[in-house]
Amino acid sequence: MPARNRRLHGYHKLSGQRILPSPNFKALTIKHSGLASRIITAVSITAAFDPSNPPNPLPAQVPTSALWDTGASRSAITPSVVKSLCLSPIGTQVVNHFGGSSTKPTYLVNLHLPNNVAFAGVVVTECEEIAHFGFILGMEIIARGDLSITNYDNQTWVSFRVPSLAGIDYVQEFNKLQFAGVGRNDPCPCGKQDANGKVIKFKRCHGLN
Ligand SMILES: [Zn+2]
């Protein structure tokens, strides 16, 4: 195994002595059978604990649905889930909403998403009761990883990994196809000129990156 790959992946031994690479990220994918009008995943919530030193017995888990909300800066939890978990507030948060603002209690929870994607010690604010969801997953969680939503063939696929490992850039993909075969030092085919009227080299124009 090349050293580069060894740095990227940890290794663990299975009982059969086979050593398998252990990727350095966790991921979940949800494939809808049609176009999704919103992104919802199963989630289970517990009172916060340190996963490296879990209490015995583990705190009660409440399964519910999480709405992925890129319009929410912070994650939120409904009063009914708070009640099921018997959570105690750790503070308050002023929440601005249509028609004014109000002060809501905050709680510390652990979040368990499908396929072992989990977050410990998440501060969540209590929100209004919402039909069908117990949890709103906000940007502070989404921003810890890479999220993609694709709709190829009218099927919404949502994929998320933590931590973030790379950017996705469809413009770069387009440029790669459009300018395939152009050398880095060739004049850029777009014809853009510098101050002296000379066509800029591809590597300094559309060939950047
Ligand atoms: Zn160009």
C-alpha cells in the first residue's frame, strides 16, 4: 500500500486476518424513487454523551424524522421530542421569526443519522411543534461535511459525508469538457486578451484549477 494511501485511510483487522482499508469519513445516501419536495432522513436523538466514553446504560434514544433545512442556521428540536427525552435546558436562544422574536430553551443532544453518521454535543433550540418532523437539521451540521442533491433521471439522491473532503464544481466539469485538448500554455479559446491585446494563456483563464 503506497504511503499516500496509508495516510488517507486507517486500517483495521477483521477476525479473519484480512486487513481492510478504513475510509476516513462517514457517509449516508438516500435515493428517492421520484423527485423529492424536501429532504427528510430518519434520525435518533439522545441526551448528549461522550461517544468515546459512553455511559452504561446508554441514554434513551428517541427515533424521529429530521428535515434538512439549508435556510436554518441552527438545528432545532420539537417540544414533544424534548419531552420524550426528558431533556433539561442548558440555556436560551432568541429566535427571530415572522412577526417578532421569542426566547426559546436550548438543549445539548447527540444526533444519530443513518449509516453511522453521528454528531455529539449539538446545541439545539426548541422550535414549535411540526407535523411529521421532530428535528430540523440546520446549516451548522450540514456545514461540517459535504452535501449533494442530484435529480438525475427524475430521482432525487441525497448524499452527505463528514468531514468535508472536496468541493463539487459543475462549472469546472463543464470547462473540462468544453476545453478538452487545450494545452495549458495555449491561448485561451475564449479569446480574452490582456492589456497589450495578446490572448491570455489558457492556464491563466479558463484553465485555472
Ligand atoms: Zn478563457
